[in-house]
Amino acid sequence: MIKRVGLRPRPDQKYTVRPGAYAILPLKGRFLMTAQIDPQFDEVMLPGGGIDPGESPLQALHREVIEEIGWRISAPRRLGAFRRFVYMPEYDLWAEKLCHVYVARPVYQFADPIEPDHVTLVLSGSQAINALSNDGDRMFLQRFLAPRS
């Protein structure tokens, strides 16, 4: 069973499943994040996004990280998944987002973000946790930062 975070689905609304891949990217004691600055909303998120038809989660992860923050990554390792029910205004879509979360090593930045209205942020763990716009991203980053016994 994949944990649901955020709002419960509305019983009167039909949702389209939208799988995606997202990355926790530790960099010298801080974390690479993406912020989408848009007239309708501002969001800070883990870099990543939707998995296109015919694409594997890892292919999508590499592509989305390049598009959103302009970085190459290596050694991705899956941490788990969560789902959330949201309206995506940029697609005019009610979606059940199935979010696969990975941790990966940032290798180098070779470009600025390609995605419109996206900027790259480098935040401390506590800054990132406070800034993240969705509970699922926050949950996974908190787990990643939790002391291991």
C-alpha cells in the first residue's frame, strides 16, 4: 500500500493517475531544490516530474532533473513512493500523483533550468523542510535527514 499524503480525494471528482520520479539531491551538506515561480502559485519541490509514456522512472528522473535544475546526476537509489490527489492547473487536470522518490548524487550543473518559471535553490536541510510545498516531499526529506541508529 502506498501512503497518501495531503488532501483526501474528492468523491465527486475523477482523477487521472500521473506517475512521477523525484530526487533528493544532497550537495555539500545542503540540498538542490527547484522552485516554480508562476503568477498562479509559487512552489518549492524536489526536482523531478511526470514519467512520459514509454519512459522508465529512472529515465524520467534524469530528464526531469536536467529540465528543472540543469544538473546531471548519478547513482540514483529508490527510497519509496507516496501518492497525493491534486489539481494541476498547468495541465487543467485532476491527478492522482504517484510519486517515486530517489536519492541521487549531483555530478555537475551544465545548464540553467529549461522548464519555464523554474529556478534552482540550494538550501540547508531545515530550510528545505520548511520551504517544501507538499507533505510527501517533506516526509521523505525528513526521513532522509533522520539520525540512523
